[in-house]
Amino acid sequence: MSDQPENPARAPGQTSKRGLSLPKLTGWGGLAFLGGFIGLQVPPLWNEWSALRREQLRAEATTVIGFVDVHPIPNAAEKPQPYFRHEGDELLVWAGWSDEAKTHNWFHVHARDFDESKLTLVYARGVVRAIDQTVLERKGETRWERLPPSAVVYPMAREGVSIAYPQRLMELVEVVNDTIAERRFLVVQTPFLPAEEAVRVFDPVVAGETLFFRPTGYFLNDKPILYDTASESFWQSAQQELKAIAGVKKGSRLPLVTRLEPKRWDDWSGKNPEGLLVVGADRREAKTTE
């Protein structure tokens, strides 16, 4: 028999030279295996969730809302070449084809109002149709309930009236000549701008005259041009105003009322159950001349 004890006492500060016990090794190994298994599963699960989310957003983006009478009107008319010309002190800019008169229409501005070489025709006048009289819905009505939760809207509140303009509708019409709480507003969506900057509201009254606006179909220096139906002067928006750049109203300005901030539909509608949603145009009665 040996005189050495089977479990000699360790001196203070002395560590054991024995390794981890089998149960501890088994526990750590199990944790490592579980961690590796989770690590392997997370990417496929994330990819699957992301794919489902993209599919959901795609489905919402293509949901048929049924906006009322806001679709563009295609124009197959062949534009003249060139689509602008000088006549004395006037610059004539093509304004589309008239089926009724069987002739081309022209905008008339001063020849030196702007540099026509910077003018770009994107679509003919009348293809994109502004709204003069909105069709509105409340909570529980058809299009209100159809609008997907993730849809973007541009809300505005005036005199206790809360109203939302869907982004998809604004992209179709670009201009809404609206009345809220008996006050006129001009709501303009500018293409190709970030959503946070795209929709502005102006006061459309000049010297006591309320103006109605339409897209011309032209861009000048990469910015869209509007025209007022009273004088057919050309207007462009700046940061704080809408300014007449050509025509008889050249130099006139419409002050900026506000810039509308984009919101998710489910967020805004949940907080504004008594609000109004713009869902289209009532074109049964012409509000002004084209």
C-alpha cells in the first residue's frame, strides 16, 4: 500500500492540474452545437422572412385601389418639329393637338422669357390631368379600406379638417386645385424629388384672382412647368414660392403655405378616424377652362 493520500490537499493558491469533468465538457459541447445550429438557421430564416416581406410590399404596391378618373389620357398626336418656334416677339410652344379643331395648339410667351434650348417635352398637354374637384371618402368606405397599410399619404390639416392625399394618386395627377374649409389651396407633386420634398401647398390667389393650374408636360432646367388656365403663363416652383417665369403673369408669385410630410396610411388613418381621403376627381362639371 502507498503512503500517499488519494486526494492530497492543495496548498493555498495552488490550482488543480485536472481538466474539466465529463459533465462540464458535455454541457459546453451542447451549447456550442446549439449555437452553431442557430447560427446556421438564422440566415435562411431571415432570407425567407425578407422574401415574404418583399412579396407583401409588392402585393400592396400593386393593389387596385380604384381611384376615380385620375388615369392619364394617352395622346398619339405627332408633335411638330420643332415643337417651338418664334413669331416676332413671341415664342410659340406646342400645347398638343385639338381633335375638335383639327389643328395644333400653342402656348404663347415672350421670346425672351427663358432659354428655349433648356426646354424638354416629356408628354403632351392634357395627358396628365389635374384635379379641380376632389372625390373624398371616410373610414369604412370602399377605397379607404382598400388602401394598403404601408401606402404613403400626404396629410394636411386646416380649420379642423384633416385630409390625406395618397402618394400614388398625386403621382398620377401632379396637381390638385383643392378647397379645404372654404379656402383654396394648390397642391403640387414634383416628380423625381425625395418623398419628403415632393409635395408642396401654395396659395393660388393673385391680386384677388384664384388661379387653376395644370401640368404643361414640359421641363425647364430639369424642373417641371405648370400653367394657369386663365392666362396660360408658365410657372415653376422654388423652395418658398411658385413663380411665373413666362407669359403675361411673369414675375407673379404664389407663397408656399406648407410642405407636406409623407406618412404611412395605417399610422395616419389610425390617428385620424374622422379624416378625409382623396380618392379621385369629379369631372362631371368643368370648374374652369382647360
